[in-house]
Amino acid sequence: MELIRGLHNLRPRHRGCVLTIGVFDGVHVGHRALLERLAALGEDFRLPSMLMVFEPHPQEVLDYLVTPARITGFREKMFALRGTPVDRVLCVRFNEKFATMTARAFIDDLLDTKLGVRHLVVGDDFRFGYQAEGDIELLRTAGPAHGFNVHRRDTYRIEGDRVSSTRIRNMLAVGWLDAVVPLLGRRFSVSGRIRHGRHLGASLGFPTANFALRRPVCPVSGVFTVGVRLEGADTSLPGVANVGVRPTVGGTERRLEVHLLGFSGDLYGRHAEVEFYSRLREERRFESIDALRGQIALDVKAARDFFAAQMLG
């Protein structure tokens, strides 16, 4: 898979493709089915398949007050896309300038001049251009003059229910971690490099590996049982994680902290993936550090019981 970061990195050799467009947050099973269809279309017409995605999420620019939680950060999304048959991913920087591009300019300058699109796959609800003025009917009307055909993207369903990033976000928000597995095609996870924190966990007797969430809004919050897979490792390490701001100690930045069960060693600087298994409780503020320490001890016991039951099962 070739990653093209920004319109300025498009080259003449990138003209001529079959294309689909979207945010593709989560790269869920519906997205994967679409990209398989796109790749098959490319093979039929002997053209490379291309996916256009946006960074940051358009809603983060258009209305930051209602920014949706991100299932995947940019790096996580690109890693997931490498497991699909798409040939190229064009990552377009979504900023105020791009947001004011008219629908006609989107078609004339981007789809035609820069990309030379020959087949375009989009859903009936696809909107584009300034103030979302463009729709699938405009694309179908413009297609013949610009040399491309428009193919309708079918809604992907499991047992009659639509699979969507919004649905997955809503399920993660209430802790339905097992329920999202068939929709995502994998467990929800967060990946990143382990960094230095304030060492508060160690001072409480429960040292933690600290991760930057690298997304404006995280879809999960609270205390969880997790598995941590270090880069290059074949197996996961069991742990208990907190996703939140740590209100008892005056925290303000939302972060992911993981206490690894029965592990000791230096992990700073290593890259890891944290898979979420079950939600133990909500994050809350405690009246004292001793009360917080006591609750963490209970969380660790609950996590140990969870993993013991998994082994017996």
C-alpha cells in the first residue's frame, strides 16, 4: 500500500484510478468489504485502487464543539489499512481552505485534473464541497463529461443492523467491548509509545506504563482489563488500565495508564498496542490518596480474577 500524504505529493503517475472517499474511522468490517469491492473493480478495469481519507477529522475543523470520538488515531488507521487490498491511500489535510472548496472545484480540480478518476464508489448520503453542496446526483451528472462512472456503495449490515463508525463509538462509550468485535473485526485497541508520566502510580505501589491517546476525544473512559502487546512480541501481557484525567490528583489531560500484572522492567520508549477486554468501572474522584490506593488494589484484584477465569474457561 502506498501512502500519499497531502495533495502536494500527487504525481502524474497517480492519475487514473478507481476511488472511494471517506473518514474510515476504525476501518471496520464494512470499510473492509468496501475496499475489497474497490480493489476488485480496479482489477476488472486494470486500474489502481485508491482511498481518499482526511486528517484531521472534518468535524474537528467544521464544528470542534461536537468533535466525534476517534476509534483509531492516524497511525492506527494506516496500520489497519495495510491489511486491506487497497493500492493507494491519499491523506488529504482537511483545513479551512479545503473546507471552502466548491463542489465543482472538487470535481474539476481534484477528481479530474489531479486524480484522473475513472470509477468512483460512494454512498447515497455522500456529501462534498463547501457547505456540503455536492451529492451523488451531482457526481452522476458530472461523470460523463469528466470521464468517470459513479458506483453506489451499499450499506454493510450484520444481522440486519447497519455497521457504522457511529454505532461502534456509541457501543464503546458504554463499555460494550465484546459487542464491537464483530463490527470492528478485532478488539478495540490503542497503540503508542510508552512515555514517562508523573510516577504517581509507582508512588501508590502500582507502577504504570503511560500512553498519549493522540486523539482529541477517546471513545472509552474508565477502568478496564487489557492486554498489552509490546512491539515484536508474540503474546500479550495482562493488565488493568485507566483512561481518564485522574481527578483525584488534579489531572487535566486525558491519558491511558496501564498497570501490568506481575511484570517488572523498564518499558520507556517501547511501542505497544493495548487491547481492551472488559470494563471494570467508571473513573471517579476519591476523597483521599489512601482511598484511591485502596480502590486501585480492588481493581487489580478484579483484573486478576478476570484473567484467571479466562484461563479456566
